[in-house]
Amino acid sequence: MSEHNNNILLTVNNLTLYFPVFKGIIFKKKIGEVKAVDGVSFSIASGETLGLVGESGCGKTSTGRAILQMDHPTSGEVIFEGADITKLNKYELRHLRKKMQLIFQDPFGSLDPRMTVRDIIGEPLLIHKLNGSKAEYREQIDHLMETVGLNPRMVDRYPHEFSGGQRQRIGIARALSVRPSLIICDEPVSALDVSIQAQIINLLEELQEKFNLTYLFIAHDLAVVRHISDRIAVMYLGEIVEFADRKDLYHSPQHPYTQALIAAVPIPDPLIEAERKHVLLSGEVPSPLNPPAGCKFHTRCPYVHDLCRKKTPQLNQVSDRGHRVACHLSAKAPDRNNP
Amino acid sequence: MSKLLEVKNLSTHFFTDDGLVKAVDNISYSLNEGETLGLVGESGCGKSVNALSLLRLIPNPPGKIVSGKVIFEDQNLLTLSEDDICRIRGNRMAMIFQEPMTSLNPVMTIGRQLMEPMEIHRQMTRGEIQERCLDLLKRVHIPEAPTRMNAYPHQFSGGMLQRAMIAMGLTCNPRLVIADEPTTALDVTIQAQLLELMKDLTREFGTALIIITHNLGIVARYADRVNVMYAGRIVEKSTAMDLYKNPRHPYTIGLMASVPRLDQDMKKKLKPIEGQPPDLIHLPSGCSFHPRCSYRVERCLNETPELKTVNENHEIACWVDVRT
Amino acid sequence: MSDETIDQLQPQRASRIGVWAVMKAILKHKVSCVGVVIIILLSLMAIFAPLIAPHDPNEQDLYHVLENPSRKHLLGTDDVGRDLLSRVIYGSRISLLVGVAATIFAAVIGVILGLIAGYKGGMVDMVIMRITDTFMCIPGLILLLVMAAALGPGLHNIIIAISLIGWTGFARIIRGQVLMVRELPYIEAANAAGASGFRIMFRHLLPNSLAPIIVAGSITIGGVIMLESAAAFLGLGVQPPTPSWGKALRIGYSYLEVVPLFSIAPGLMITLAILAFNFLGDGLRDALDPRLRGQGKKIE
């Protein structure tokens, strides 16, 4: 992605998002914080897709929400088109919403059941007063429906009359309506049937080409993320543990967690499966309320040693292609790769 | 290997206000002792209804098993009395559900729920039962098993609960375990742990396993044989090896081409199956898949294809023989 | 879910509740059908009272007071010789008008306050809900008496007084609904699109929280009719000579042994009206039950 480097659309610097945890009913006492996002930094070039992958509770969705300012970050910068948007007021923020849009996971819940498709797709246009005359408005919506592969004749129907895949298309049309430059896709296909997932992934790719969109693609399915992303960030307990382009991530994963994640995804081919090593992680993800000291992964890491329990590893560059890893071992044992 | 389960022409229909849903429509297959069968398909294809039908757990109304035979250990389960089928459920044949959170009783301790099937099906003293439960919890790698016995479901994480569910499924040493999307609600690394665990345990006890899933990868990794279902019917039936090397039904082919593969290096376009999943009340005529099929011929519109053998251990229900 | 097909037959949580589906469900619900029929008949009676009533309800005939049913007066006459049947027919106007109007006003007040409380949360919620609690603590009839005394008698004042009592239930219901709905992804989607608080409240939260209000509204109408009758019985409410069931019941009560129908007829009408609205409410509740939502929805 080096050719894009001078064309950065979004930079996230040391972003943190903490949620306070209270106890007690009448006298609320703060008993701690959930560090949902804990010092995340990355940048996305215009027209690029950055994949954010991790298991539930790793903070990938919170990262997306903090970028959109849906939850105000605890600290850190979000620089979008050259300006830090964490300092905007309510009205400036509302204005910004038309440049950053969100595609949701749940195609059933994310559409208001009492609105017609026209009203749903047109809502952002109305909010930002981009609707124009009545005829222009109609035309815009028809055009949007065609763009996402829906028949414009269905514009007066309600969401419940559509299947999951079609609803997701409606959600995409809504996001596209205000011509955003950045779209955050939060698990856009995980609620869909296998045969429909491919339709939506292809649609997202086509739209990206057509409108030069930039995606932050958040998902737990490594195969999907690898398919659509140029570069991938792997998150664990609020931190990025590995950052690599799609090729490097699969062929030379450096972080033990990434390795385990790759090994855990079965490949639909029994011949390949028979040959693969099934590296199993022991235990479960620790509570984000009380994360382990040192490297947060040390409780499950098969290669853990003393240093990991004490010192938090930094995200260090390990190759010239921007491959970065947060692991004490990665520098010492470069041969220990490929699951 | 001897035959453990044989399903013959099973049909389960749902009589709803909007019309008849043939959730399972005339399917037949068999399973040998100790074998692992993968049942693959998308939502609404009838794979779960099929599993529930085996144990006669279809809610009636609106559902009803309208025809067929389920022969399990030389008994037709569909003609057994309610008492007799209860002696099979959880004892000879157990089921593991997708949602461990809702499949367990929130106000009973894990231990009590674990012991329940044995109290029903086995003449054993409380001490013996307790001992066996502890042993099982250890087997499914639940740490501190004695204290965990007295814990309530909400004190367990999702992965731990599913482990407990697996232990519960295995308490009575069943001959067949049906796992309905056992890991779909869980994280990938936990998913891998559990599937590996299930595989090990069933291998150790010689238990047959039916894995119901939409994930082609899981089937490739764990199943010996595979049934692919679409709109209530089995459209392809084969050994796992043969199916992945040589998919013959257009739906299976489409499904495989539409899944992004982790080992795929080039940024290549996926080939999705066009169209929408079928409306089960108004199924297309002839072959239900024909509106979405790219190999369709005239005949597919009018006649429903039955399964036919294309080579040893490989059957498809298709008028066109797609050789790939 | 362990069984996708069944799940799809009992559709998704977000499915729309169509008017048609509700009608269908009510038609299936026998008791609420009875309610609907009674309500329609009562409404027709109220609207076409001048056409149906055999006499002028206010025409006094002092030669024929307190008569039992006869050919001329099918239900007899009251203490000043007015035709009882006509007065009962005209009385439906007051009861229905007060019932419907007071319920609508109460619902509007309650819905707006509940919506704001649920959406804004925090301090605003606290204050609004404590006011609601306070109102709920005061027995309705006593509050009504105080208010009627303060505002003076009359049709408008009784409607205002009853609405000021009745809004609390609506506020609580809608607040609960809003607390639930506002966590749904489509509210988030509206937020992400940059929608204002006003838009989210009235365009998204309100339409999706209304279903239980309709049920509560129907049952409240019954309650309001009862309250109005009680007020009239106690001498408040509309002024004579306007015919009212509650008033007729009170006066007839003194002559119970002479002309039983004088009080029984309006009493029965009050019971009938309240029952009818409660029946309808029951039917609506079942129709809007989430488990039955979206009957007739297509299966994907």
C-alpha cells in the first residue's frame, strides 16, 4: 500500500476507550474500568480496506464506535481528513457524520421496522438536507437501490418483507446515500447465510472500486477479513497485537495469538485439513475488567516465559512491509512461525 | 462396521397459518457405529428439524412427522411409545444444542443438571453418579470440577457452558450424539477447542456423531461423511474426501465457490450463488434450487430429482451431471 | 436458536405489526370481537342519537313521572317525566366523549413525558418519573374530586381533570418501551446518520413504542367511563339537564324500589361499555403480543 502512503484518510493515535464500572444501587462506587480500547494506533489510506479482527470482547467494535465518536474516546486522537475529530462539538460532529458511515451486523435490527425502504435509505439525505426537490429525492433513492442491486419498485415496502441479504443491501444503500469517504463495516456479513455472504462481500468490493471508498472492516471471521482487506490488524483485549498485510499475516504470522487464530479456522478441504497442525489455545479470554499484567496474552500463550508476565511488549516493526508485532518473542525466535 | 442409525423417507411438515412448510421432505440416510456425519446447509434447509425429528422433539402443533422410519439400534423410534422414547433420549441418543445459555436451567446448579440424565436412566447411587459427573467434568477440561459442580450457569463463560453441555450429552454413554451448531455462538479459538474435544471424546467412547453446521470448514476437518441439504431435501451425499474433491451438485459447487478461504492468496472475486434463499411455503416447482442454478435445464423446472448414485459412496439429486 | 425453521415461522423481533394482522388477530379472538361489536353499536347510538331516540331527552312531562315501562316509554320515565330510553341513548354521548377524549389527552401527556424521560435518561428521567410516582400515590377519585372542585363542574373540566389523573400509566409504559427500543441497532443507525434527538424520539422511538399504548388506551377508556360515572354519581361532571349515565344512576338509585329500571338501565350501559373496551384491550394485547407479531409475514 506504499503508493497510498501520502494519501492518508484516517489516522488513529493512541486511542483509548474506558468504560467505568460501578457497584451499588444507591451509592454508586466506581470499582474499576473496562479498557475496551487500550492504546490503539493505525492509519488508513484513501481507497484502502483495513481489516480489524479479533474475538468477542477484544474491542474491535468499540474501536469503530470510538472513531465515529459514538462513544467519546477517553484519550487519543482520531485524525480524519487532516483534523482531529475528537474535539468537535455536537453540531460539527453531526455535519461530519455524512463523511463517515456505518454498516451494521444485524440486518434485522438495524432497520426501523416501521419505516419504508424509501424512508430508511432517504433518512441520512433528509438529515443532511441533501434531498433536493421531490423528484430529485425519488431519483436519488431509485438510483441507490439499483446501485446495491435492489429493484427500485420495492421502494415502498417494509423491511420485514425482505430477506437477510436484501436487508443488508438496504443498510448499505443507506450508508452510501450521503456519499461518505469512510465506511466502517461492523461484522457486515456474519449474520448472513453462507451463500449470501459472498454476494454482500462482492457488492462491498464493487462499491469500493466505483466510489473510491475506504473501509474499516471489522469481523471475527479471519477468512472473510483476509479476503477483503489489504492490511489486517489483530486485536486482543483492547490492543493491537499484530499488524500485517494480508499475505504476511497468513504466511508468516508472528504473534502466537495470530497463529492460534489462523490454526483455529478450518479450511474447507479435508486434504489440507489432514495436514494442518491444530494448535489449540488453552483457557479462555480473561475478563477485560481485570486483564493480566505484562503481555495480556500470557495466560494463554504456549510460549510464555518470565518477561511476558512482567513487561508489556511494544508493537515493533519486524519487516519492511510494515509488519508489526507486539510480542517479546518475535524478535528472538523468527523461525517459530507457520502453523 | 455395523449400522447404528437408518433414516428412511423421513418427512416432517409444519402446518402454519400461512401454509404448509415441508421442513424435511423425504430424506433417507444411514450412519454406522462410531462414524461422524456432517449435515451441512443454510438456515431453513431443514437440518435442525431433521435432528429434532430423530428424537421426536418436534413441537406439535404446528409440526408433525408425517412419514418415514427412524431405525436406531434396530428399533423404529417413530412408533415407540412416549415412555420408550424417553428411555432413548439423553441415554442412547443425546443432543447438544447451539445456545448453552438458554439450554440450561438458570436456577439449577451445573452439578444437578449433569446428574439428572443418570438419575433418570441409570440405577446408580448418588455417590456413584457424583463420581462419574466429576470424572466427566475433568474429561471436558473444566478446571476445579468439585467446586464447579455447585456453580450456576451464569457463573460459567459461554465456552465453559458448552463444555458442560458436552459432558451432559456424554453422561449416559450414548451411542449417538447430535450436535446442532454446537460452536456457532462461540469464538473461533474456543470453537476449535470444543470441536477437538468432542472429536476426541467420541473417538474414545466409540460414539457416533452428527454435526449440524453451516460451516464447510468444520465438516472438512471433522466429518467422515457429509449430507448437503437444501430446502428440506438432501441434495448431495458423499464421503467428505470425495465431496470436497469432486462436488457434483450445483448447490454444493456454488457453496464452495462462495466461501472465502483462509488459504487463498490472491484477492480473487468470490462466486456467490445468485438469488435469495427459497421461501419454504412457496417452494419453486421441480428442483427447488433451479431458480438459483446456473446449470438449469428444462427438466429441472417440472420434475423433482431424486438421489441417484454417481459413483461409490457419492449420490446427488440433480438432473444434470456436473463434472468438475 | 436450535431450530431455524420454527424460528422463521415465528418471525423476527423487529417485524412490523401490520394493521391488517391486528385486525385478523382480533377477529380470531372471540371475546374481543364481542367487544368490537358492542363498541360499534354504542358509537352508532351516540352518533345517531337524535334519530334513534323516541323522545326529546330533555322534554319533561310532569304528569307522567316515575313510570314503569309502557308502550309510549319503553324504559319508563324519570323523576321529572323524561323518557328514560332517550336519556340512556343520549347518555352514551357523554360517556363515550369523556372516555375517548380524556384518554387521548392523558395518552398525549403521558407519551410525551415518558418519551422524554426514557430517551434523555439521567436527571430528567429521575424528575419526570418521581412526579409520575407522586401522581400515582394519590387515589384517583379523591384527586378528581379536588380538581373538579377547583376547576368547577362541566364537561370540559371533567375531561381535563380525568386526563390529569390518567397520564401516569401511559408515561410509565412508554418509558419502559423506550428504554428497550433505544438499545436496538436501528436507533444506533439513526444516531450514526446524524439524526437529532427530536427526530430519534418522534420518528423512531415513538412509532416503535406505541403498541402497548394502544392496548393500555383501550382499557383506560373503560376506566375513564367508570371514573366519569363515579364523578357524576357524586354530583360532579356534566351539568343538568345534559343526560349522563352516572347521573341517571344516582337519581334512579333513590327510586330503586319504585322504578328499578331508572337506575338499572344506565348501570347496565356503564357495565357494558367498560366490558366492551376491556374485551377489546384483551384482544389487542394478544394481537400485539410479540409471539404473534407479523402474522402473515412471508418466510424467507
